[in-house]
Amino acid sequence: MLVNNNNAYAEVAETRDRLPPFLAPGRRSEALSPSAGRRRALSGPPLRWRSAAQRRHRVGQPRAGRMRTKPPPPSLNHLLAGGASVTWLPWQRGPPARQPRPVQAFMRRGRPAGLWLPMAGALLALLALLWGSQFLKAFDYFPHWNGQQQMYKLDIGWPKLPEYFTGQTFCVAVDSLHGLVYVGQRGDNVPKVLVFSVEGYFLYSWNETVEMPHGIFVLNTATDSSVWITDVGTGKYGHTVKQYSPSGKLLQVLGTPGYAGSSLIPLQFDQPAEIFVEESGDLYVVDGDGGMNNRLLKLSNDYKEIWLTGTNGTGIGQFKIPHSVTVDPVGRVWVADRDNKRIQVFDKVTGEWLGSWNNCFSEDGPYSVRFTADYKYLIVAQLNINRLAILAAPPVGAIGDCVMVNTVQLADETKPHLVDVDMKSGAVYIAEIGAQQVQKYIPLS
């Protein structure tokens, strides 16, 4: 039935404008013919068709030697349908050959694949995105691909502006009560102490009377807060343990600035490595980051000696560079005995030796010791192998053997030196002297 009205002509004209450029002029009439489109849609495979030129070319050729000609382009109905049902028959007589898939057929003949190609591309992109999200999720939780579930995840947004790290970052301390992070760094003409918020914003810095910071600790009491720094410099401010206000005002100096001392004088330090201060005000100092002293010293809140232990050596209670110290809630003092590749434990009241761990440190000695916020684990930095070891904290009683429950492998040459833990959020901050930055790791559970 012929359609002969203005609407039909308008539809034909509009359809002509939408035809793809690869249709030959002789084919436009067939593509525009509604009756032809209906016949093709109802009859399934397209009609066999040859142009006059093709018919002339076939004249005089043996049947077996006749060339195959290219198939006609798809009809308009098939184009609008995305080519989903288009198949072409071969032009020679005889049984039909096995038909290629529509997209493959179009691609082989250099013809566009209609809507199939963008649809296939979109589907592949969607599958890749979904698979990629699962891959990234798996990477977050299993970074080593060894079946070990990760306990911490790097906070890539901390700090907001890492450009403030202009020197070698040796130490970090967290003020969990006020949400502050203190970073000690070394270098010429750089601020020695940087202060950030736990969200990663830089707040301020100070540089007075600090030469070469090695360890840093924040003490919060019911009435005040203070920042303690061990200074291993050899100049007029070195070989001291100093107390500062949060703004950088010097409050107290332990030791004789600029002079190294021997273990015979308790308050004469030689490159003191780190300090830990309890809420009661009692202080624990590991003195001996390569100097003549290798000792652990406990002082009262009025800076009097309570007990002192340790000499240079490998025996029980002896040290080779005691590098870090922390205290647990059940009255034990934990010391990273760096060059002896072990952790030694002492009674905080008497200074009595309680035991040591060395089976976890065959590759590298411990550089830093800090407990997690729930005191279930001990975080240990190992500088030479760029790793954080997470050890199970023993309950009250004998410390037993070291049990490594997890690790955080850092990038090569990161060189984690000292760490600290936010006792409110559980986040771990790592001062890395190789990377010259501090990184924040968030617990995953």
C-alpha cells in the first residue's frame, strides 16, 4: 500500500537527513521505502540483490569462477534497530556459508557497526569499572597478595600540603586531647617543629632552642599540656631533654646544653634518643643514640632519679643503642634495643628485667615502639627494611615469645624512624627520614 500524504513525505525527508553517509545514492530509495522495510522485517534475512554493474560483470564467467561481491548495506530498519538482527547471505549459488556475527561482518567489510560498537564499548567499560573497583577494594585489604588481611590503610589526604616538610622528619607526637600532631625535623634554615591538625591542616611552626630533634612526646594533664623533645645536637642546645609549651616556649631543660655526659651522672645525657612521660609526671628516658651512654633512666616528676639500668653490651639488661621507650597499663616498660635486634621489658616500679623479644627481628632491629589505642598490639618500626611490624601484646604476667600478627610494608627508601599513635582514633603516624615526610595510617576495624 502506497502512502501518499504530506506527513509521509515529511517523514521520508527527515529520515533521508539521518541516513549515514556510506549508503550509495542508488540504495537510498530502498532504505527509504516503508514497504521494503516492512518486507525485510517480516521475512527475516535480506533479499538477494545485485546491481546492473554486478550483473554485467558476471556475464561470460564460469559459474565456479564467479567472484563474490560485497553485500548491500543494511536497511533503515536494521540501522535503527542497531543492527541486532542483520545477517548477510553469500552471493554465489549453492548452500549458504556459515555467517559471521553482525559486528564482525561490518568490521571485516570496513563498515560501521551501527549502535553495536558503542554499546559494546560501553558494556566493556562498565565491566572494567566494576572489576576495577573490586580490584582496588581487594588491594586495600590485601596489599601483599599473600592472604594477610591488612589492619591499616594509608590516609592519602594527610597532610593537606606536604610542602611544609622541608627537612628530614625524625619524630612525630600526637596530642589526642586537642587534635594536634607535632613533627620534629632537621636541616639548615628549616623550622624544627611543625604543628598540624589531625585532619592534616598546617597550623604553625617554631624553632627556638631546638638543634637536632630526635624524639618528641606530648603530655596532657588535667591542667596543662606540654611537648617534650630530646635533642641530640652537638651545639649549644644539644645533649638535652627539654619541655616546651604547645606554642614553643621553653619551660624546662634536663642535662647540660652542649655537653655530653657519662652514665655516672644521671642528668648528663649523651644523645638521648626518646622520652615517655606518664600522667603522674614520671619520665622514662632512653639515653644513647650512638653516644657513650646505653641506659634506661626513670625520673620523678621533680626530676629526681628513681632508678637507672643498662650499660653497653649484649647481655640481659644491657643495650646497644636504646632507641625508643613506651609504657603499658600493667606496669611494664618496653625498650627498642636497636642494634641488639630485640625489645627488652622492665618493671616500671623497680626497674627489674622481665624478659626480651628477639625472634621477630632477624631481618632488622626495632627502631620505635608504641602501643595501639586498645593496647592489644605493639607497633614497631623497622627502618632498614621499610616496615611496620604489628606484634601481639601479652597480657599480665610473663611476656613469652614475640608473635607478629601483621605488617605494613612501606615503599623502598622510606626509612620509618619513630612512630606515634592517636589514642583517640587509633591512627598511626610515621616519621620517615628517607621520604622526608610523615604519613598517617588509619585502622580498618
